[in-house]
Amino acid sequence: MSLLLAAGLMAALAASPAAAFWRLPCKSPIVVERADPIVQPGQVSNHLHTIMGGNGFDFTMDYNDTQKSTCSSCTVIGDNSNYWTPTLFYRHQDGTFESVPQIGGATVYYLQRGGKDEKIKSFPPGFRMVAGNPFKRAGGNDFATQAISYNCLDYSGNGKPETPNFPNYNCPNGLRAQVFFPSCWNGKDLDAPDHKSHMSYPASSYNSGACPPEFPVHLVSIFFEIIWDTAKFADKWYGNEQPFIWSQGDPTGYGGHGDFLMGWDPDHLQDAIDQCTNDSGRVEDCPVFDLIPDKQAQGCRVPSGVNEPVSGILKALPGCNPVQPGPKAEPQPNTCGAPFDISYSGKKDYTDLTSKGWGYMGCGTDNYYNRALTGASQSNDKMTNENCVAFCESRGFSIAGTEYGRECYCGNSLPDGAKPIPGVAGSCTMPCVGNTDEFCGAGGAISLYSKCSGECTNAGGGAAPPSTKPSTSAAQSSAASTKASTKPATQPTSAAATSPAPVTTTPSSDSAPSESTAPGDTVSSDINASGGSDVKDTDASISPETTSTSGADAAATSDSGTSDTSSSTGPDVTAATETTSPDSSTSDEVVTSVITVVKRYVASPYSLLLSPTSISN
């Protein structure tokens, strides 16, 4: 057999529907709160969820609400769906709980794994479903149990098999929680009272194969992966049991679950199913997709509607969920006074300075190499938006901006690339060091205020990316829309390069870049009574009051995005980046490998996703 024929066989298999899939990166949660519009609509839910997707998310929502999203933490334009799972905690020996950091957001696989002659269909508008059972505390051999699994990540090559429950050993690179949803639909009901019975897993496997006759419509399969940084607690294990617990009080892991609320334009998703036949898994390889920048997706968020702490060290799990190891678990009454009222009484995205003649412009974009505001600047540990505005006004500038909690920049104009997107809050979420009740930008994001020339107002309005299939240019622009929800619209601007501590410059012009602080320089600032500062440049080493990493730490986190797809391959999927090519000098070995793959594919066409690694196994 020739190499050409071998290549032809490989191409034929790669284009087969059973091999087609893409990974949808969801870069961060949009909110972590006790909300579940599928299981407990219109009320605060019993336990905490980590929620990804469109910022149309709310306590009560339907398909039309998803289409009002002005951004999504997932990168494909046109997908305003929401995806959520419970939140993971570490249980201290003293009975307190500590939130486990999430690495990125989620990876959502869209896989085409139908039976012979089955056409894979898009989810219809209004569709929703749940996989898993939060009250499950024991294993089983049914498909619903097999669909919940855990992968103890170890990038050194010493990985262990996946488990149906929390593994009782440390995971050096984190614990990956995995949820595979049923893909066979009854063709009639968009939901069911239990949010499951309108769906079924395929007849022969939880993740592939033909649908049973009672559920004749094979929808595209979806599979969640979320990585939790359990390695942070590697030196804090105690006793004989692993110390992690789901937010509903499950210390076993069997109660893992996920929710999906459809928010795609169905025609757009169907086009992707029909045309995205690449087996690489790369969402960039799908010709019908346009993507938003990773940093923009990562900053998409909505404010929490439950006034309670959900991170750090807590005396009780949010919602007062008791630890229930099983074998059975039931909902428990609220015993710790947890709030069950929906309230958006948290702090605003801006500081109202209209009484001082300044209005909030929005959250803009900044970077060290091309500053948004190039006039005077300062950095200190007393920074607030009021102090920054007073400083810039005292220097004769009409625009003031705070960044990375402690930095202040001044100018008289903004370049187009730095301007806020109207009607969306952006990623200015870092508390001001001088008043933690205020936000002062973030890494690469700047909270902007301008001196009012007439009526003084704060930014409002609305703008949204298209919710239908976009044109190529749509990935870089927004289409006008209004967010009509109980939660305000929120969309980030792209975070830019990080910056060192700023330096005060002469306010004669803001057209030229300011002089940057070189490593080893000092900028010492003391706010005076009027809110300005006396700034002195010296050659001494950087002092604590003026040293600013300007987003370096944040960038390190944000650049991680979601799970590393080179090691996050999903069930029966081999990442394209883990290529192990056969010896090209021996064509017979290539042919033999290809024949082996063909035989395996014929024997089990629905469980094999061909990838470069597959031909050597």
C-alpha cells in the first residue's frame, strides 16, 4: 500500500462525523452565586454554582433572555448559552470551608457521535437540560453515573485513570471535573419536570452511538471540563479521606452535575455541525465561527444577586448546606441564616462623582507601551477615584483614570482603541487600595472619568455583539442592542500588557507618551489635602508605596484562560498538540499503522476520534 493511499484513508476517517468535534473555550465564570434558572427559577438556589457563558444569565430566564447578552465568557460569537456546575471547596480540619480557585473557566466540547445514518441536530431554542444528581453519594454502572468523572491531572506523565468520585490522593496539576450530557432527545419537550426525562443517553454508551427509538433525535453531544486548583492544598490534607467537597455538601464527588441552557442561534449551530468536520478540536479551525479576544471573554461578568460571601474561608457552605457523605442525601433547612432574597445592593462599577462635576465614562483599555492617558500620573497606597480626579483636575486635565487599584493617569483625550464600550461594565474589578468599596480599574483596564461640560451623568446605554451568525468583521465590533434584564449588562474591554509604576509628567500636553519608570527608579507620592500629590523622582530603589506590578499578577492568571487543551482532551479525544508521528523513513510502518486504525474504526466507529497520536497506538 502506498503512502498516498494511506494518507487518503487517514483523510477519510478524519472527515467522518464520528471524528468531528470542537472545544469551546469559556475563559472565566461570569458569576459565582446561588442561582439556577433551570432547577430553581426565580429564587436563590440551595447551593452555589460556577456559571459560564452569556451575561444574559439571570435567576429567571428563557431563550429570549439569552439573546439579550452583551457579552459571553465563551469565545464564539453567536453562542450566548449558559453552562454551570457546583463550586468546589476545601474543608478545613476545624470545620470551616475555603473556596478552591478555578483554573480558567471551562472547556465545553461539542462532539458529533451519532449512530449510522443519524443526522446530528442543533439544540432548538428554549432547550435546557441537566446531567448528574447533586444528591447522589454512591457509584453505579448506569450511563448517568458513568457520565460524571474526575481526572487527576499530572503533567509529568504519571497520570492515573479517571475516577467516578473524588480521588483520594493529591493531583499535582489540579482536579478536572467532567460532565457528559445526554444527547438523544424525544423531539417534543424543551424541558421536563426533572429536567432530564426529555433526554436519554445513547443505547449502547453514555458518550456515543445510536439513539434509542423513544428518543429519535440525536443532538450534538456536549461535555464540560472544569479544572480546580486542588494542588494549592497539597500540604493541608489530614486524616484518611480527601478534603474536598462540592458546594451542595457532597464530599464524595458522586454528586457532580452540570446544567446547560441553550443560547445559540440554532441555524448558526447547525451550520457549525454540518461544516466543522475537522478532527483537531480547535475552535479556530471551524470556518463558520468568529471569535472574540480571549481577554474580552475573560472579563465578561454579571453582578451577583445574592448578598453573601462565596470565596475565601467561610464558616458554612453558602446556603448552609451540611456535609452529607451519604449513602443518601436530602435537602436540608437553612440553619445558619443564609440569605434567600435576590438583591443587587452590592457596590457599583463606578464611583458617583457627579456632585464634583465629573462623570463616569466607563471601563477602558490601557497598556504600558501605548498609554490611554499620557499626561500626569501617580501611584500610591491611598488611591481612590476621588483622589485621582482631584489630582488630574489640579493639574489641568479633563480626563482621569484609575488602574490596577493604585495608579492614576490624566489626559485630555482618548485614542479610539482605549475607549469604553458603551453600556457594558468591562473588567474594571480591582478594589481601590484607598477604599475597597470602590473599583479602580484592573490589569490593562482603566476606570475613566471626565470633567462635565454640561449636565453631569454617568455612563449608560447598551451595546452588544451580534447574537446571530456574524460576519467576519463582527468579531471586532458590537451591534446596538439593549439589555432588558434584572441584571445590568457587563462586557470587558481587552486587557493589555502590564506596566510598572507610573511617573508624574508635565501636564503641558497629553499627545506624547509619558516617561515610564525604569526598573530601579522610585516614584514617591503623597496625596495632599486638595487630593493632588507632590511627586519626586529619585534614583533609589522602588518603595512599597509606589511599586506597581500593573497587572503582572492578573495577567498571569488571565493568560491561562481555560484548561490547557494540550492536556485537556476529553473522553476518547487526543489533543492535536500531543502529536506522535510514526517514523517517516519507514513507509510500511505508516501503512501498517493506518490499517490498524481502519480496523479499529470499523470495529468501533463511535468511540474512536482519530488524531495523530491514534495511529501509533
